[in-house]
Amino acid sequence: MIAKHVFYEGRVQGVGFRYTVRYLAKGFDVLGWVRNLPDGRVELLAGGEPDEVDGFLQAIAESELAGFIKAVHAHPAEPGALAGASGFSIRA
């Protein structure tokens, strides 16, 4: 299992970004969450098998959200960061 911590910059708030990401997550075997940050970015933490996580992030990049994303900063995260997580959710 792997986990990735991703930050999206651009016009990523107020456009249904989190809801679209949660919908896309349903097509993959991933755990995690997505949330808006006060500075206008969106933060995502996703974990699962490497092919599932990478496929999920690729699906986001190829979705209608691509036009709103100006920059993506992805970093490995400790799989333990998702301990106790079930499913994929939107955090406040």
C-alpha cells in the first residue's frame, strides 16, 4: 500500500472540485479525503495499491477539473497517515 499527499493550485475552490474528486474516487479502490485550504488550494490524501492511487490521480488530471488546475504538488505520505480510514470523504 502507498499513500500520496497532493496539493492542487488554481481555480480549485467554488467549482465542485471536492465533489468531483469524491465521485471519481468511487471508481478506484482508494482510501482518503479531500478538503479546501484557507489559502485557496485543495489538499488530498489518497492511499491504496500503487496502480489504484496512480489511476485515481490520473483520472483527476484527465477530468473536467484539468482546466481549473494550475499546479499540482504531490508527495509520498506514510501509509499510516490513513490508519482507520474507510472510503473516501470530503473533509471540512
